Amino acid sequence: MTGSKIFILLGPPGAGKGTLSSLCVQHFGWEQLSTGNLCRDHLARATPLGLQMKELIAAGQLVPDEIIIGFVVDWFVSQEKLPSGILLDGTPRTQHQASVLYDVFKAQFEHVEMVVVKLQIDPELLVKRIVHRVTCSNKNCGQVYSSLPFEESSPKVEMICDHCGSALVRRSDDTVESLQQRLRVYYENEQAIVDFYVDKGLPILTLNGALPISTMFEKFKELVLRDYGC
């Protein structure tokens, strides 16, 4: 793959964006930019953006697009050399975020190509995935598993991370009620984001998020190898 490519992962919570990103990091050496991880990093380092977000959360306010965008842009400008592949996991979540990031990338990183990867999945399957999702408690690891036995993503040892041996935990917002709210917000914004990227002429790769993750990853590799020689 020549130059750097930004893979913009779109899909509802539980569609497999994070797991697909982790596999790409392991197999290709790419970089995963998770909005959640970027937020936690800025909070831990008490950066100006992190402190601003902390104040808003403490006041019970939503974190505005500008701060989320700032986290992503800050990471890009801090890199001496961009990796060959970068996966945006968790952003953009609105058409406004998509528009601002597109303009920033075009203005400051002309050599970078953007590709949209859309994961499609039945909402009923999402409920099953989310209520049984567990995550490594080690923030430097963050691997995601299913607590159901005999699933492809089940840990080898119950509630223990295969990668680092840390305990697995459930996210407090991984409930049916919370998922329904997050799905509502996601689907309210999804079409506007896709329409924006289509209007800009960006390629849209579509994956079946209901497939086993190993199968979906193979499909992703086929598309990327075919179209981009990665």
C-alpha cells in the first residue's frame, strides 16, 4: 500500500468495528484510533482538551463535536510519520464531524486517502452481542470478547483476557435499554454521514457484520487487497 489510508469505520454499537480494528492492527501493523481511548488518554494526561471535557462531563453536559474532532486532529498532527493504515473507530458520529474531519484531512494531509467501511447488521443480533460483551480491564489492551461459551470471540479462560491475562469486565452501559438509545442516535445520523461521503466521491466498502469475525476479516482483506493492494 503506497502512502497512508484512513479507513472510516461506520456501524452501530456491537457491529464489530473494534474487533475488526484490532485484527487489522495485529495483522497489518495499522493504528486504531478509538474515540474512547483518545478521550481516556487526554483525561489521564490532563491536556487542555481533556480538562475541558472533564468539566463538561462533571456538569452533566454532552461533549461537543469540536472536542471529539480535536482529539483526532491532535493525534494526527503529533505523528512524525503516519502509519500505512489508520482506522477511525467511533468517529465521525455526526455529519458535522464527518465534514470537519474531511476538510482537515484534505487541508493538512493531502497524501492521505480516505475509505469508508460500513458494517451492516440486524439490530436483534446486536442486542445479543452487547448484553454478552465483556472487555479487558487493562486499558492498554482493551480486547473485546463474548461471555457466551463456545463463541468464536469467547476467551479461552472464563472472564480472563487471552492477550494479557487481565480480568474481563462488563461496560456499565451494555444494557438493552442503553443499547436502544445508542442505536436510535446512531441510525438518526448514519444516512447523513454516508450521503456526505458519497457526495465527496469516497469509496464505500460494505461488510456483513453478522458474519463470524474471522470471516468478516477475510472479506475485508479481500476487498482491501483487491482495491488497494494492502
